Amino acid sequence: MPQPRFIQIHTLQSYPAALLNRDDAGLAKRLPMGDAIRTRISSQCLKRHWRVADDHHSLASLDVPMAIRSRITLRLIRDELIARNVPEELAQAAAEALRHGGLLDKAGKDLKGKEALETGQAVLLGKAEIDYLVARCAALARDYKDEQALKAAMKDFLKEEKSNIEALKHGSGLESALFGRMVTSDVLASRDAAVYVAHSFTVHEAQVENDYFTVVDDLLRETGERGSAGIFDTELASGLYYGYVVVDVPQLVANLEGIGVAECFDVPCERRALAGQVVHNLLHLIATVSPGAKRGSTAPFSHASLMLVETGDWQPRTLAGAFETALSMKAGTHARHDAVAKLAGELHKHDAAYGASLARRFMSLDDASMPNAERVSLAELGKWTQARIVEGA
């Protein structure tokens, strides 16, 4: 088998009468593609729901520190220093020095107090990074009792800390190990994303409906008044969505284990075990966790009707081209069956044209076949993918 450098995950998932992802006007997000406008779910929306899902396969259940995304992380550091018996004025000075030294950004140098500890946008820091910075600041505060002296010591300390912070295991948190982190800091390390997520889109033309509804006033109704207490409308959409996700295994192992990308398949398999478990859980989340606004009135919960997983060392490629021509939704057609057939056909064409050596497994609710792929359950699919990563070539 080829090295599992990339894990490619293709899904088909149906949703009726839901508002899965809305734009700034409150309408279902759209995507022009091929011969029709489709409804879509943004990658940001999908990643958010997978990241915060609370179930047996949640990312939080992996016992790996997550990250904190906030504009006031420096306030958190200051408060933690105070909890460690650092005088408040020194805790404030240390937190300000972190910002002025380029930890988060370089804005607000002349601000004081709480405002000096806010950043212009939310910044992602790992729990390990925060704990390390708190410990180092507390140690310096014990040695330097004067605010100015402490700030000067902090400036010198930050010049030397970038390599130490980069070397922290799980330093930037599981979230950034998966989805990346871009920073403008002089100290923090950027993280390249290891999981690439495409916008999901309907394989057919957008099917939307304006839902008009009223609110009944119970007390006024008892008096005989027949008017409503409010009239509203919202857009709902139905559809069968194609989703595509790629996991860059060497990048994921590097982000999790603090090693070089090129070392991924040279290190003992134990160093790939966590990456395998992460992808195992991620597969279950992709198949079972649904995004969606207006959950209380639409119950937008759906499991994937098909999940195809490919592993190999060729550059990834989407199968979205199978749906450049929107599937017909006329009476007598079977969209799910037709979509599976289109995917299989596209896969066969790629195999014939490129001859890529890829290992495949798929899960399907319906009787179906995929070129050179064995049909398995979701549990078996997750275990197989995990084993491919851990075993390597």
C-alpha cells in the first residue's frame, strides 16, 4: 500500500427544510456552479461544529489540550498571575509587556489598564502556551519587584522564547494543530493547517422556500382578539450536499508531536498514534455532526448517506466535477442514487486518466459500489483509516 500522506474524505448528506448556514441577510448561503445556483455550507461553519461537538467522538474527549480564542487572553494571564500571588501592579506590567513585546500584536502601546490587554481581533493560544507564559512571568516577577525593571526583563525574555514556545508539545492546542493558526506575532509560531475543508454544496439546483409564520399572543387570544403578536419570515432550503475534506497526515503529525514534516513516516508508529485517533474521531464527526441555524424549529440533524475515504501519497483532488451539471430533481428521479453513480463514474474516470494508486473504503446507506473500494460500516471505516495512519507505508 502507498504511504497515507493524504486522507481524502468525500460525503453525501441530505437535509430537508433547514437553514444550515446563513449570510449577512439571513438567507441560505449560495454558490454558483456549472449550470445552476446551489446552496452551500461554508467550511468555517462546518469546522466550528466539528470542533465544539459534544459526543463520544468529540475532539475534547481525546485528552489533548484545546486552544482559547479571545481578544482578552492577556487579561486571563494577568488574573492567573494575581492568583499566583504576584502583586497586581506587577501582573498588569507583565501582561502589558507581553503585548508590547509582540506576543499578540503591536497595537495599543499607549493604552493603559484593561484596554492595554485587549487585542483588535480574537487570537488563538494553546493552553500549554498560556501555562508556560504564566509560569515564566511569575518567575520573573519574583526576581524583579519594580514595574519598569520587570518590563525590561520581559523584553529580553521574549527575544529568546520563540524556539521554546514552538517546541512545546501540543503548545498551540488541538484546534490549531488541525485547522491552523495565522499570527502577526514576533513570538508565537504560525501553524499550517493539517485539515483542509471545502465548502459543501448541493449536487442539484438550489431548492429554497420562504417560510412565513406568525406568533400567537396567548393572553390576547383569550380576550377574543384574532390578530397575531408578530409576523415573520425566514428562508429554508433542502438539499443533498457533497462535502470534501483532506487531511495532510505529515503536517498533522508534525503539529501534534513537534517534529519535522519530513520525519512523519520515519519515526516509530507510536508517534503517529495520536494523529490516527484524531482522524478516527474526525471521521465520525464529519459523518454525524450537523451544522444549522434555527435548530429549535427545523431539527437539522442528518447523518451522511455516503462516506468515501481514500488514502495515498498522490496530491489530493476533489470529485466535485461530478456535479458540474446539476442533477435533475424532476419526478421519477432518485437524487441520492444518481449522486452516488456520478461519484463512482468520476472516480473511474480519474483512475483511468491518472492511474493513481489509492487505497479506498466507503460507507453507504444504499446498495452501491465504488471503483476499487470495499464497503464497510462507519466504525470499520474509522478503524481502517486510523490503522493506515499509524502503520504508515
